[in-house]
Amino acid sequence: MVKIETYKTVRARARAEFTEKRSRFIGHICPSGKEEDALAFIGEIRSEHPAAAHNVYAYILRENQIRRYSDNGEPKGTAGVPCLEVLSKSGLTDCTAVVTRYFGGVLLGAGGLVRAYSHAVKIALDEAGIVTMGRCLLLTLRCGYNQFEKIRDIICDFSGTELKTDYAADIQMDFQLEKPRLEEFNVRLSEYSLGSVNAEVTGECFAPIS
């Protein structure tokens, strides 16, 4: 199986709304790493809007390449699929969209529903923003107090993120670094410390990348 090195998802949870022919459409969007996260978000929105005519949803996950949607009572193909297509055409994964509709008494027709549900997801997505997630390495190192500030600067130069720092007889730093930058980082670290400080890889994660 080929390892995915990068993917795009929504930056943060967001919502946006508009009115079309007296129907109120509220688009909600949220990052979702697992199916239980997606289902929990859908359940939360349904609980917040129990009087709504419809709570349509769609989600895409990297886990098992899951793609799910529901029209939630709207005519088949007019709601859930358009929501899913907005996520898919934006190249997104690990995210969930829910569109709440309060019916205003005027029928929109199939084309009107497709446009309305698509627009609700688009404006929520615009509000949330898109982020590229990259495979990062979790690392740890030990250094002397006289080396600490310079090593912290080197980590920053390579767009690393300091996660935890313990101060004892020496200093232990836990940080993350984009995977493709490790080799160059190690060269720079070795040059500065004359080989006295080495970073040990302790794991991997996905994190926003520049």
C-alpha cells in the first residue's frame, strides 16, 4: 500500500448561512479524522436543529476511503450528492459537511435544491479555509543549556514545531518536523553541535505544512 504523504482538509470548524425563497440554509463543516467523529458531528448538528425540515450530510475520510452522504428526506440526488461533490471537487478528505434547511414554504425544484445545498457547503468551506496536511516526524533531542537557544532557532528555520521542553541537568526537546526536511536538518544540527547533539525519530503524525 502506497503511503499518503499529503492531503487537504478543512482548517477549522465553521458555519455559514443564506436564505433562498424563504428557506433558510445553514452550512456546517468540520474536520473529521474518523467515522465516529463524522457521526458525532452530524448528531450534534441534528440536536442543535431538531425543528429543521432537513439535516443533509456528506463526509469523506482517508480511513478505508469512506464516502457517505444522506438526502435526509429531500428528493434523491438533490442534496447529499451535491454536498459530497463540493468536498470531492475541492480535493478534500477527513471532513464532514452538514446542511440544515428550514423550509420556507416555497418549492425550489430539483435544480434549485442542488444549487442551494452546493452553495451552503461552499460558503461554509470558504469560512473554514483549506489546509494541506503533510506527514511529519516526531523527534526528540538532548542538549546543553548553552546550545538550547541556537538549536531552537534551527528548528524554527526548518519550520519545525516545538511540542515539549523539559529542563533538568540538560534540556530535552520534543518537536515535529516535515519529513522531507529531516536530512537537511540533521546536517545543520550536526554542523552546529559538532556532532554532539542528535535528533531521534520517535514517531510520525500529520500536521499542517507550509
